[in-house]
Amino acid sequence: MFSPRGRITRLFVLSLPLIVFLSACSSKGPQYPEDHERFRRIDTAVESLRKAYVNRDASALESLMLPLDALDRMQRDARRDFEGFQEIALDWTIERIVIDGDNIDVFVHWQGQWKRNPGDPGIRQRGHGRLQWVGVQSILLKGVEGDLPFGMAVRQAVSEQAGGDSVKGQR
């Protein structure tokens, strides 16, 4: 019905839009490269904070923070976690990033498990919080708000103390 040459022409005509579409998509870069790079730096900073905590590395954790009194409590709580737990597993998901000039708010959802020793079933918790960062080229933590994972040893101690008080009251 169709000659071989007609089939090739028809195949070419039908595949031409696909070829144009794929070539146009593959050559595009980010529309705003400076903003794209800043988002990458923010993502790297957030992931570095998580890794420093999971690896129980206090110096790496501190290197990501501005030296502010507001972060002293977080640092103390993290150190208590490092002393109290042999294993820390933490995952978090960035829900949204809000940038206002140099100020950056990163809203995260997290879940984790803390174990005192390898045989321990551990503590499982989850929550939401806000990491407040600052910077354009160098991204540093300047504050935290909400229910963040740092300080699980303190939370467990308070929980056990409250549980012990209720048992004493039942006697």
C-alpha cells in the first residue's frame, strides 16, 4: 500500500515532534541559577546537620551553628543524647523552605530511633519543627523552634520520672 520511502517519510514526520521536544528539554538549565545554587546549599546544610547528629559528632554539629545563646540548649541536649545513646537513627523530610533576604526557615518532619545499646528496642519518636538558618553563600543555623529530635535523653528522663511518680501514687 505504502512504498518503503513513504513509510520512512511518515515515520520521520510522526517522530519529529518527539525529537524536537526531547532536544529542547535536555538543553534547559535552571531558570534562576543563583537561587538554584542557594537551595542546594540549604539542602546540604540541613543534611549535614542530620548527619552530624546521627554520627554523634558534636564538633560537626557546632560548625553548622552561629555562636548564639539560643543554640546553647540544643547543643547541650545533643551532647546528652550522644552520651546516653549508642545508636541514633534519624530521617527527616523538608516540608518547605521560606527565604526572606538572608533569613531562611526550613520546616521539617522527622522520625527517629534512639538506642542505649544494640540489643535495646529503643525509643521511637516523630515530630515537626523549624530550623532557622541565615546566609547566602555560607548557610548557618541561628535558631530552632518546635518539636525537634535534639534532646531525646532529657525527654526520656522526664518521661521515666513522670511514670515513676504515677507508680508511687498507686501504692
